Amino acid sequence: MSKLLIIEDEKSLARFIELEMQHEGYETTVATDGRIGLQLALAGSWDAILLDLLLPELNGMEVCRRIRQFNKTIPIIMITARDSVLDRVSGLDSGADDYIIKPFAIEELLARLRSLFRRVEALQSNEVTILTFKELVVELESCVVKKRDVVISLTKREYDLLVTFMSNINIVLSREVLLNKVWGYSTGVETNVVDVYVRYLRNKIDDQNEGHYIHTVRGIGYVMR
Ligand code: CA
């Protein structure tokens, strides 16, 4: 049975999600503030975490950031009442895999959870454990990225993006394809989020003296070559 941690301070919403998830066969635990949520997140072994953005004690973004310091792989879905690009980007940048905007249909949440679980399974069943390209090395089991043996620190989203590029060397990837592969869906996020993250990633992996790893293909998307 999959174990879900729900960190949500609106008790009626938390209860609603909990009942629906239990109905779907998930085992659930609810935390109603950020601090307790973080403690539970770090202490337990969870299959996924649903994390509200606005929480007492410790906000959702900070909770997410701290979870990611210790666990880069556990699926986290951010629940947010706000609907702005900035909040979504910040939420994703703090390490969430996905977000859902209140009010939402429970079917949508379930669909996103299933999509995240599929990605986790695909990663786990993948027998490739090291990706290399030019000077870059990605150790998939430990999520460590190195360039000439120097570790490069990436956020989870940057890491997912890099792995996608390194798994598709010389293949042009459109923004829509990247959204689908890295963010998990093809609509609902502005495609300029992809541009923002490619820029972040380039800043971390490129040297001034050598060419870019990731090339822009005008009007289409990006390619690593
Ligand atoms: Ca809240």
C-alpha cells in the first residue's frame, strides 16, 4: 500500500483529501503545520508527499527545500491557492515535482500521483546507472552530477532536465517534449518555464572557454550536442 504524507493546514481540505486517498487505497498521514510536516517527512518512509504552500510555522517552499536536502527522489506535489507563474516556478524550483491549484478535482490529483509513480518506476527499472557526455558525468543512483570530477550542485528540476538532455544526445527536444518529460505533462505550465530552467542549467554546466552543452534550436527547442 502506498503511503502518503499530507501537509495541509486547512483541516477540512486535509480531511477531504485523506478520505479520498484512503478510498483509492492509499495509507495516509496528515500534518497541519510545516514544522511537524517536515519532521514527519524526514522521519518516515513515504511514497509521496502532498504539500500545501501556505502553512503555519514553516511555509511549504521551505519544507520542500529542506526535504530535498536529504531526499532528492521522493515525489512531492505542491498544493497552492495562488495561480501565478512566479509561485509555480518558485515551487518547482524548491524541488517539488508538480503542483496543483486549489480548488482542484480529486481525479486530477490522482492522475498526477499516478504519473509521478510511473516516472519513479521507470527510473528504478532503468538499468543505466551512469550517463556521460564530454566532461559531464551523472551518477543516477546517487543523483550526483560531476564535471571533471568536481561536483555540480543542481536543484531537482535542473537535475531532471540535465538527465533528459543526456539521455537524448543529438536529439532536438521541443519545449513541449521537455515539459512532458521533465514536468510530467504537456499543458498547464507556460513553456517559458523551460527557457528559465535551461538558463539556470547552462549557468551551472557551461564554462566560458568552451562551447555550450545545450544549444538553442530556434523556433523548436533545445539539443545537447
Ligand atoms: Ca494553507
